[in-house]
Amino acid sequence: LFWILSMPIVAETMRCLFLCSAVAVATSGFVPTSPPTTTTKRRGAINNSLYFARLPIRFEPESTTTNRPLRSSLASVEEKSGPSFWEALIGIAINGSPWEYMLEMKRKGYDGIVPVDLGPGGKFNFLLSPDSVRAATVEEAKMLPRRFSVELFETLELDKGIVYEQGDRHKLHKKICIPSFEQARSMEFFVGATKAELDVLSTAFRSKAGNANNNEIKIRSSNNYNNNRIDLYAEMRRSALNVVLDVSFGLGTASDEGDGAGTKSNTFEKVDELSDTIAEYLERIVALANEIPPLWQISPRLSYNYVRVTDVVLPNLRQLVSEVIEARRLEEDRRRSSSIDSSDDNAEAGTTIKRNRADLLGVLVEQLEDNADVRSILFDVVIAGSDTTASTTTAALYLLHRDEHRSWLEQARAEADRTNAGQDVPLNEIRSSMPVCVAIAREILRLYPPVPFVGRTATASGTLGKDDYPVTPGDTFCFSPWHLGRDPSQWGDDASAFNPQRWIDDSYNGGAADSFSWLPFGAG
């Protein structure tokens, strides 16, 4: 009780001490003497990342670069030196995240592979150039096979499934899942579910907008104003989750083909409870990752979010998903029995019974016997599919509705009207038929990639990159799609500006000097 009550005082004291030490270090020569480029920044309303602490949305004027020449990535290993412990610690604290600090490092002259010693936090190697990222993720990928993980991932069961699973199990699970995502019918099923869900969302938005217009809400403190405000990220996350449940679990109503009237062909009675539980799970783990100070690292039981997730939400989610899996296994058993009984009739008619491959859960229960494996994969798909989609669509809608970007909003609307929101365009012609929407999507992913920071851990010795950077087992190499997408040396002086025109002018690289400057989904 004493520690809980005194935690705010302790945190404030630590903050004051940290600022004092920062000033002392800054004036004692530890920080490079060349001043960093200053920009005026103000935080936007979007602040989300699932696997790492924060994805802050910042709106900045055109960035400028210093005249100081960049250190060559071809420098000898002996000359390679990174920031000191204090410089790195203070830099990350001031910039707000490791990926934003990477951009600051680039401004200060660092390039290529740079060692960063965070003391008790560990030793890392930051990949600051497209060449170094290519070397780590493609050319020497076998030397760095392990995905960087933390203990929290294991506690929350984020280290299994597809995203963080390793070796042969990863390859097996990926092979099983691919048909559910790559077939044309799967994409059509997904597009149908997405459109149906967005129709519902659009109706709700229009209703709120109508109420707002009918009520005089010029006084922002009025109840009417608050009631008609929209939490964009929450709405996007809910909609994305509904689509994922529809397509992956086969539980939604949006694009159900059961009776053509939008009723559920699946009889799982707790679909609403499952949706609410997953939504809370996502909210809690994002809040947990964003805790300042990170109480779960000091003592897990001090963190309400940690306790809520581990003691209540996660057990409930495991139970509900297990019930879904068992219900689907029974359904598959009945389907197989029915297929056997009618096999002779189908053979005579020249027809076969095929299950909808767009239903991922059906594929998994058919090919995996262990419910724990099925559950882990579904966890990955739900989390990766809903949270990352929600953060991207939130950023897109937020930027397009800013006054300075209204011309792009109007162009996107005109393109959507002309193509019936893409429904009149074959999937393989979307890019050529809807260049404006594609350009906007690529630009959003450049500026606000769903996962801003990625780490790989070495399991063998060797060298990396053109400068033969030494690698030993256990070394962790990190790169940031967020940093790569905003590097002025690749994208020019307007690197931080929202400008879809760059993708219309150059649909492949967006004008970047290297294709590895745009890696919103990693390197494959």
C-alpha cells in the first residue's frame, strides 16, 4: 500500500532527477556539440502501437537537415562508434521513442549500422540505412532468424502463432494459413465483409453528423457536442475487429452467405461476448505498453492493466476461443459426415462439395489437432489484423479531413464514385484503376507504419553489410519502418510532409532513392 500511494511522488522525483542529470550531461561534453535541427512539433490525436510502446502521430513542417556530412556506412569497423549511454538515454527520452531517436541520430551524422548501449536495457545495433536493413533482413537473414521479443509478449501469449513463432513451426503454420488469404475468393469475401461493415459505420457517422447539425453546438462544453464527438480510433478498431471475426472466425453477419439476408450461418451464441473481450484485450495491452512509468516492469501486480489482462481478460478470451474452436470442430465433423452420405449422389451429378477457403478457422481445425496451436494463430490474426488496420485507417481519415489536405480527399471521393468504391474494378486492376486511393494508402503507410520498430537477434557469428560489421550470437539489430519512411536523405526535404503525389509520379518507390526506404510490412 505504501508503494502504491507513494508511486506518483517517486515517479515525479525520478523525473526531476533525470532532467537535472540531463542538463548536467548536456553541459559536460557527453552530447555532441553540433546542435540538432530544431522543428516545431505538435502531437496529433492518434497514439497507438500494439507490439511496441508508442506510435505518436506528429505533424511537422518541412524538415531541414544540417550541413554536417553523414558518416559513411563504409567506414571501418574500428571507426564505428555510437552514442554514449547517456546520450542515447536522453535522446530517446527527449524524442519520445527509439524510432524518433533514430531520425535524430541520422541528423547528427550517424549512418549504416550503429551500436547503441542502453546499459541495463541492453545493447542494440540500430540499422539507419536501407542498405543495412537489406543486409540484415535479406542478404544475411539466416544469421538473424530470431524475432526480438520481451517477457511481456510471452505473458500475453504474443510469442506464438505466426508473428513471433520460430523455425519449422512458423513455416508449417504459415503454409497452412496462406490459402485463406491469397485465393481470389478469399479476397472477395474480405472485400464484401469490409464494405458491409463500413456501410454500417458510415450510417452511424452520418447520423451523428445530422444530430450535430440539428443541434447548436457552438459552445464546446455543451452535452450535445460531447455526445456527437467521434472517437475515430475506437470506431476503426471496432470495425476492423468485426471484419476479422467475420472473415477469420466465420462469426460475423456482414457478408454471410447463409440465407442471403445477413443472418449468421454459424450458431456460436457468444459472438458478442467474444468481440467485447477481444476489444478489451487490445485496449488493455496497448495501455500496458504505454504505461509511464512502466509499473509492470517494477512489479507486475502494481499495474491494474497487467492484473486485469492476466487475471480476467486473457483467461476469458482463452475460454471463449476454445469454445469457438470446439463448436467448429463439431460443425466440420457434421459436414464430413454429410459429405460421405451424399458422395454417391455428387459423383453421379459430377459435382463436389468444397468448403469456403476464406474461413481461416475452418482451415485450421481441419489441419491442426492441437487447439492451443489454433488459438495462438487466431490470436495473431485478430491482433495483427484489427489493430494495425485500425491505426492505419485512423491516420488516413484524420489526415484527409485536415483542411490542407482537402484536395486529396475530394480526389479520393471522385475516384471512389467513378469506380463504385472499387467494386466495379477487378482486384488485379485496383492499382491501375484507382491510382489516387493507392497513392494515399502508400503515403499513409510511409508516414505511419503499423509497427514502427522491428528487432532481429543473431544466432550465429559473421559479418553484416558492406563494412563487415561484426556479429556474434545474441546480438540484436533493430530497424524502424517509421524512420526509414521519414529519412530526408531518401525522401527529400519534404520527407515529413503528407504528399501522395510522390506515389503518382513514381508508383514503385515514391521517389525514394532505395526501395528499402518503404517497409511498412517489413522485408517479407
